[in-house]
Amino acid sequence: MMPLAMAQTGEEAAILKITGRDETRQHLAELGFVVGAVVSVVSEMGGNLIVQVKDSRVALDRSMATRILI
């Protein structure tokens, strides 16, 4: 298990766990980041990630990406 922030560009992985406060986990769930969903890193710029999840692309800062464990 490792944070999404450490994933390589183009790598696909399933979400195993989401950490953080209830509000943070709820916000990520509304964006499609739920346990079992397959995510892939599309690009990384300045520590921020663009991530493909459930047919959507979402931009995440590094602090949010570290809360998603793959």
C-alpha cells in the first residue's frame, strides 16, 4: 500500500483506503475516489496530479493525493 502521490504517470491501481477527516473522505468520495475504484495518474506538474477516475479527470494537490492509498 502506498499513497497515490507516489504512483508513476500512466500507472493504474485500485484504491485500497482513504484516510483523513470525515469531511475530507466525503469530498473525495463525491469526486469518485471510493475504495475499489481504479485510478491512474495522467500527469504531474509541480507536485500536483491530474488523475483519471471513473471516466473523469480530476486535479489533486499533493496533500490530497497522499490521503488516497493504492
